[in-house]
Amino acid sequence: MSDKAIHIALTFDDGFWAPAFATMRSIALSSERRADLNFHLLHKNLSAEHRAELDAIAEEFPGIRLHDYPLAEDRHFAAIKEGFVFKWRRLNDMVLARLIFDKLLPQTVTRLIYLDCDVMVRQPIEELWETDLQGKAVGGVIDPNRHKVMLGREFKEKADIFTYDQPYVNGGVLLIDLERWAKADLMGRTAAFREQGLLEKLYYDQDIINLVFAGELYPLDWRWNLTNALPAHEALEPFIIHYSGDRKPWSLIGGTAFFNNYRHVMTNEKYYAFMRFRWRRSLEKLFRRLTFRSARRPA
Amino acid sequence: MPVHVALTFDDNFWAPAYAVMRSACLAGRKPADFVFHLFHRGLGAEHRQVLGDITKEFGARLIDYNLTENERFTAFLAGLAFHKKLTNMVYARLLLDELLPADIERVIYLDCDIFVRGPLEILAELDLQGRPIAAVLDAGRHKQMLGRDFRQNLDLFSYNFAYFNAGMLVIDREKFGAADLPGETRRMHESGLLARIQYDQAVLNLVFADKWLPLDFRWNLICPWPAHEALEPLLLHYTGHRKPWNLVSGVAFSNAYRHTMTNAVFYKFWRERMKRRLLAPFKTLLGR
């Protein structure tokens, strides 16, 4: 990987193979530095068939590199997971992988863009990559829906954890100084939150990031992470559309910003393949329920 | 100082054209200085009389250009294939330099599905910084430029190509004329390129690539939703199928639009469309 490399991490499981593809293709389409793009794919239970679909990115845009981190097969990841002795209902493998980016990615990666897989990028990603964090550890967009997440029901539940006016970023788009991320020891801090009796109130890794990096967050322009994106937002030329609400652009029914564009970014072939995949999965799930069978264990 | 505004429309669009002019006059600082250049293929006498009310109410001038009688326009169209979307009225936009009186240096072109809320004098007096036109980036550009799966026309456009919406153009007459749009259009037609690009605004975008001045999105807000009202858009452009002259539209400022068009014109236009729609099956049956 060259010094000019741009590192982007995605974490997803087999159920998100096509949105992960769309996120990558949106970046590839809009970037002027395609040869510098490195996608770090931290995935779980990704079928060989779907993994092969992702290769279309490198075929269509030569120079782009995809790096795989199959979490279920990763001994290092398994050992870290094993060391995490307590249970937390929100600690799935995807969340854990994000907390330990610094341990999973090569040490040469010192800066990282993390993206959720329900985002579509419209602006050259290098502009985000080159943002000066001004000494802060993590860049993110202030989450307009933060208060309910931060403070809980009636804004009382978590009043001992967050304050109303505390800067709080959405975790779906992050620009990370990975050396600072490593030093912050997010796993250790998570264990400490458990000892303090706070863990069960926390909202996935987003709360942990906001707590650990309080005072070290760099607020990005809102256009780098437009959450709950609606058609009315289109005229404002957002840079990254984050389909964070219930309405997803891969559904047949629209109502989101750039609904039609999304299908063409995912490509029609993969859009409809993903639709058939979801339908088949739903039918299988229904069949299992009807026949009282347990979920099929992934191979 | 006169403010020149050009509209191209046919008789079916007489009422929206009236609304464009009335909204421009209402929002203008000195509407008596406005000169509307109306390019059409002949208008019904009754419709033209309603348009004339603009002069009575605001003192603005209306100048008609009936293009069915225009030899230059007819000659330009001769042999030129018609795209379903590229009607001959669209070609009038490309020919503005040849059709307008020689003494006009600056003109504002407006589509007729527009509602003006800001003073057009600002655009008329705008410093174009040596550019031939000023316009607004089109938020829906990617699909228009690159087509299915964003893989078409990659030899013409790229994802980051700055592609404007051509529904509102601030035009420097001299530089616009120097671009030789009629000649470029003909050359695109002869090379087969014209058939590959879906919309007429692609012609303008190809000719003026990297040469236009981008304006704030509020000067041409496309697909206006009610949520946009608080952003105080200066010019709304009702692209898409939701139109403010429908009884139910769900667009921004739909109520203000009706009062700008005036209720008498709004309902007369509605009755005409209903009548046309009801008569259409009979006309088809009678083969007329």
C-alpha cells in the first residue's frame, strides 16, 4: 500500500453484501483517486458467491484494492473475543471489530475512514480523507437525533452518562486517527463501563466512541453524513447519504433521497439479485418457523 | 434599465407562462422595466389577452415571436430529427441569439414551470465574471448524464462533470452567440451524438462545459418540496410530474402559486385541461 493510499473500512455480514457493494461503487464512481482506494472489508459469514460479486468493483475500476478480514476465521479476532469475558447484548462481532480496528488492520494504516453499509457517497472521498482533524482523534457529523440516543426515554434514563449539549457524532461516517484510537483502548474502556454499571444503557459502539472521545471529536460538515435522507435534501447537494431510517433505498418502495440513483449505483443486476436473496431468506425463515426448526447454522 | 426575460412555450402552457411573468413582476423591484420575450407557435386570442394583463397590472412589456412564421427557425429545424423530448420550442432556446433583437446584451431564460420569488434584477445585474452563462448545478444530474447503472455516455460525461439545470439561465448575449449553439447542435445531430443524449440541456452542458458560473441552489430549486419553504428559495422550478397548477400537488408554495397565477386563470386553465382530457377519447375515436 502506497503512502498515498486511502483506507476505508466496512463491517458487514452476508445479509449486507449488496449494500456494501453499492457503498464501494459510489465511492469508486465519485473519486478522482481510484488507484489509491483500499477497502478493508471486515465481514462475517460472507458466502463465496457474494464475495465474488464484490470483485466486480476491482474489475470495473482497475487499481482499487479489496482487503478481506473474514472475522469468523480470524484466529486473532477469536482470541480477542475470547478475552472479552463478559456478555453485552449489543456486543456483536461487527461492533467488536469496530472497537478494535487498530488490532485488526495492518499497522501501516494510521488513518481510516469508517462507513456504515447503508451509505451512498456522492463527493470525492479524498476530500473527506484530507480533512485536517486539527489535533482531534475522530471526525464525525453531529447527529441531529442525538438527544434521544444520548439521554434515553424522556431524556432522563441516561442523564448520568451524557449531557444534553454534549457534542455527539453519528457513528455511521467516521474519520479516525487510528493511532489515537489504539491508545484510547476502547475494549478496556468498555470493560470499565461495565464495572461502573453503565454498559447496559449504552447504544452500541456509537455511545462508547462518543464517551471515550469526548473533547476529542472534530465536527465535520453535516453534508458528510446526512442521516434520514429525504428527497427534499437532494437540492442541498449532500456528500454522503446515510439511509439511517426505516426506509432503505434497496426496497422497492422509495421515499428516500436519490432513491433512483441508488439502484443505478448498486447496478440493476445486483439490485434485483439482492431483492431475490432477501425474499428467499425471508421465505426460508418463515418455513423454519412453521416447521419449528432452528436457524440454519452458517457453514 | 430593462430586464429582459425569455420564455418559450406553446398555447397549452399559456397559464403557467402567465404565472412565471406575474411572479417575476410581483417579486421584481421595478416590474415596469421588465420586457418579456414570448417565443411560441401562435397563441389563442383569448389566452394572449390574459397574458396582456401583465402589462396592465405592472407596466411590463410583452414582445411576441411567432415561430411558425419565422424563416430562420424553420430553416434551422429542417432536416433536424425531433427527439420526443426535444420539441421545436426547445430549439428556440438554442437559437435565442439569432431570434432576439440585436440591442439586448443580457437575457434571463426561464422554463414555464417556474415560480419566481426573488427580484430578477439581481440576475440581470449579476457579474458573470466573463462567463457566457450562469446557472445552478442539477441535483439529478448523474442519472441524466450517465444513464443506466451510470455506465452510459462515459465518453461525454464523468460522475464529477459539473452539469447545470437549463431551466434558468442568465445569458451574456455576446458570449452565448459566440458559442454557435445552432452550429454545434447541427454537428451533434450529424455525428449521431444528439440521438444519444436524452435531454436538450445536455447540448447546453456539453457546449458550455467548465465555462458557466454556478449560482446558489436557491436560484433554481428543482423538485421543490414543502420542506424547502423555510429555506426561502428565490426561484422554484417544478420539475417532475408534480405541478403546482394541479388541484393537489404536494409541492412547495402550491397555495402561493395559485394566488400568483390568480384564481381566475388557475381555474380557467384547469377547466381547459379537463375539457381536453374528456374530449380526447372521442377525438381518438373520430380519428381527429
